[in-house]
Amino acid sequence: MIGPDRSAPPRPPGARGDGRDDYRRRMYRQATRAAAVGIAVNLALGVVKLAAGWRIASLALISDAVNSLADALVAAVVWAALRIAQRPFSEQHPYGYLRAEAIAASNVALVVVLAASAIAYEAIRGWGQPHESVPLWALGIAATNVLVKESLYQYKSRVGRRTGSTALLANAWDHRSDAFCSLAVLAGLLVVRAAGPEWSWADDAAALLVAAAVTATGAMLFAKAARELLDAQAESSWVDQIRQAAASVPGVTGVEKLWVRKAGLEYFVDVHIEVTPETTVAEGHRIAHCVKDHLVSCFPLIRDVLVHLEPSPAQQTDA
């Protein structure tokens, strides 16, 4: 078997002259920057909406503010986890700290669901109670929030796809659901403004809709984090690409097993390759290193590859 290799990796193709470590650092830098933007924007939105909701006694606007503040907490945890994930290997942590992102995401998901439950409770408890008239500036805040949340979704989804960050992608979809929630809040406020205080239930209904969407987002985030913590197989299309790359190395007659597990932005690969039974130990060792070097060169976000040799069944039958 070929185990962890701490030596300098080969230069990945298409990385514009950067080494594999430089490429990885660039991915982490982009993901960390996106998380920092999320902290600042969501914190600002949350404070503004909370003040506005408190001023006009709108539970829908207050619940949307709690949603934004929860998003700021999610982004802060993701930012911290991405920083921790970049720590070097150690004797106590030979696989590094890459799972910090998934651990953080799973815990934040539970906080988000609890916040949604509190919103739903308040909406049901105060159902139909008269609200103050809705001023135009409150409608403007709700409308602005829709545009800002959709912009955050577009930005973070691009960075998440480029870096492979599960937490960032989940956070991006959280912003998309927030945009739709803000539309519901805007609709509820418009109804209350147009129809009068007797239609205050529309604001409560919008708050319940926000609570349901936040709960769904929290559940999705927890499921994604749990999948990563349980070492689920990576996406089949990507696994197929890795299989083809391993099989293309001279001396490899087949790929018997291939396991790819995600850890933060990076991946660990376990592969069983087949070689002819006549292959010597030294030659098999060389082929295994070639497979490992080829995979980490083709896929810069593969952190490490464990290669195991198997005799080719076809060759044994022929013999």
C-alpha cells in the first residue's frame, strides 16, 4: 500500500503555473472571503430588519431579521471552520482538520432549526393581533432584502461550485430561500398596508412561512454535514473521472475498488488497482506511486491517495 506522502506534490495541469498547494490555498482564500462577505451583509440586514420590525410590530419582519442574524452566525462558523481546516497535519491529527467545516455546519443547523421553532411559536401565539400601519420605508427594507439575498446566492453558489465547499453551497441555497421568504414578508406587509389592521394575520402567515423555510434549510444543512461526517461516497460523476484517470496509468490493468470521501474542500481517495501477477514488488510499488502522483496532479483538491495492489483476475485465469 502507498500511504500518506508529505513530500511536495507535483504541479497540477491547468493551474496557471501554481503548485497544488498554491491552488488549494487559492480555493480556501476564495471560500473564506465569501464567508466573510456573508457575515457582514447578513449582520447588517439583520440589525436593520430587527429595528424596523420592532418599530412597526411586524412579526414577519422580525422573523426575517432573526433569519438573517442566523445566517450571519452560519457564515461566521463557516469562516472559522475554513481557517481551522487549513491547519497542517499533526501526530494527533494525521488526516488534518478538514472535517471542522462539517462539524460546524451540523451544529449551526440545529441552532437554525431552534430559531425557526421560536419564530413559529410567536406567530401562532400572536395570530391576528392588530399591528401598526406599515410605512413605505418598511416595504423598501423588505424589497431591498430580496435583491441583496438573491445577489448573495449568485455570488456564494459560484464560489461554492468552484471550491467544492459543501457549507458554502448550502449557505448559498439558504440565501435563495431567504429571498423567497423576503418576498412573502413583502407580500404580507403590502396586504396589511393596503387592507388595514384587520388583515394583520397576513403578517403572521408570512412569519410562519419564513419559519417553515428556515426549518427546511436547517434540515438540509444538517443532512449535508452528516453525509460528509459519515464518509459517504463522493458524487458518482467525479468518482468515474478518478476511476478513468487511475486506469489510464501504464501498468494498471483495471480498477477493482474506488472509495472517495469528502472532507471540507478536499478529498481522500482509497483505490485498489489491478496489475499482472508477474509484476514484481518493486515494479508494483512504482506503478502505485505513478497512480497516486497522477491523481493528485489531475485533481488538485485530492489531499491524499491510498493505493492497494491486486493481481489481475483475467491474467490469473489465462495462466
